[in-house]
Amino acid sequence: MEASGYSKWSSGPEEVSRGPWGLWERWGWRPLFIAIALVVAVVLWALVLSILFSKASTERQALLGGQDLLRTNASNQTAMLGVLKKEVGGCRNCCSETRAQLQTTRAELAETQRKLLQQESSLNELRERVTRDLAKAGEDRENIRSELFRALEAAKFGNSSCKVCPTSWLPFQGSCYFFSILRAKWEEAQQNCADAGAHLVIVGGLEEQGFLRRNSRGQEYWLGLRAVRLVRKIQRYQWMDGVQLSFSHWSQGEPNDARGREDCVMMLPTGLWNDTPCKGEKANWICEKRHSC
Ligand code: BGC
Ligand code: CA
């Protein structure tokens, strides 16, 4: 009798031997292979997990480090903010102090300005008064001089009769005036007056000015007024007797010291005055002398 089992030629169901060898024979290498694959898979999985874990742990460490750094920075910045707040507070105090000081200074300045304005107006008044007094003093001096001459002449001639002005001289307020027909330069005109015991006219005020203008017959006349020049610059104007100018009757825009050489003064046909070169042109002249009585 033939043992039941696989027969190459049999067409019926396969016969498997019983026991462990029976399973081996039935399944062959497959379970072992599956087990090995499982082990390999588990090992691989564990490897991947451990790699991932180690990477995560490194990143966590880095994050923790970053967090520490951020904390440190935050605390530093908080401290800095505190310092800044203090500084801003201090600055605010300092600003308000400065503002208060500025206000005080401004008030003081306004007060000083007010005082200065007051002083300026007082000075202006004083100057006007001094100018008026000076003009009055000049007038008084002329009168005294005139009286003195008169007294001297009276003593000389032993009587008190007053001699009239010489022929062709016009009397006005205690003086005699000569209006020349000829023309000359300033120096020559002055010399002509001196030769006649007179001087080029000194105009003491508006009345005398009016008298001169009325007798000027449309001519230009030299006056006894000259510039006092220092290092090319005119300092002031001075009459023949050394007295400074107080009354004046300048034409518009005069004296202009054109080309820096206008030292002498003439009365224009309008009666107004112009400074002009002493040696530049010839003009008529007016002599003046006090009454000799
Ligand atoms: C001016 C005067 C000046 C004169 C000199 C005129 O044109 O107006 O100021 O004295 O020239 O010649
Ligand atoms: Ca002039």
C-alpha cells in the first residue's frame, strides 16, 4: 500500500504530513520571512523615531535658548524703558523751568524797552530844548555884540547918534548888508567883505533869511558858511564867526557834498541853500556887518 501524500500524478486533494514539519512543508519560508520583515520594520521605525526625537529635542533646546534670550532682552528693554521714562520726566521738568525763565526774561525785556522808550522821549525833549536855547543864546549874543559895538562907537565919537549903513548897504535888525553886483569865488568874496570891515553873511534865523531872499534879485550868493572836514568826511558846518549851524534852509537833497568836494554854501535864486565847491564857480556874495553906532 502506497503512503498517502503528494503525488505528482495524483489529481485529488493534496495530502500534508502532520506535525511541525508538516506546517513547514505546507507554508515553507513565508512566516519566517514575514517575522524578519516585521522585525526590520520595527527596528527601522524605532530608528526613524529616535532620529525624529533627537531632532525635536535639539530644536526644543534651541527654542528654549531663544526663549531665554528673548526674556533677557525683554527685561533689558524694560529696564531701558524705565530709564527713558525717568529721563523724559526730567526733561519735562527742565523744559518747564526754562519756559518760566524765558517768560521772566521776556517780561524784564519788555520793562527795559518801556524804560528805554521813556528815556528816549525825555532825551528828545531835552535835545529840542537845548536846540531852542542855543538858538536863543546865539541871538542874544548877536544883540550883545551889536550893543557893544554901538557903545564903543558912541564912546569913540562922543555922542550917541547912530550912523546909517554905508551907501549901497541895506540895514536890517542891527546889521548892514551888501549885495554884490560882481561875481567871485568864495575866498575872494570873503576877502572883499573883510576889506569892507565885514564878513560873508551869517544867517541867524527865518526873518533874516526872508530879508536876504527878498533882496536877492534872482542871483546866487555866497554865504559865510563852510563845511568842517576831517579825513575827507564832513563833520559839521560852521559860520564865519566859528558858530555851529543851528538854523538852516537847505534845498531838497542838500547838502550832498557832490564828488566829496563841496565845502562852501550858497543861497540859490529860490532862497534855498546848496553846498558847492568853493573854487568851482563864481557867484555874487552878501557881506554883513553890525551897525557902527
Ligand atoms: C547838485 C548840487 C551840486 C551841484 C554841483 C547840482 O546838480 O544838485 O547838489 O552842488 O550840482 O555843481
Ligand atoms: Ca550840493
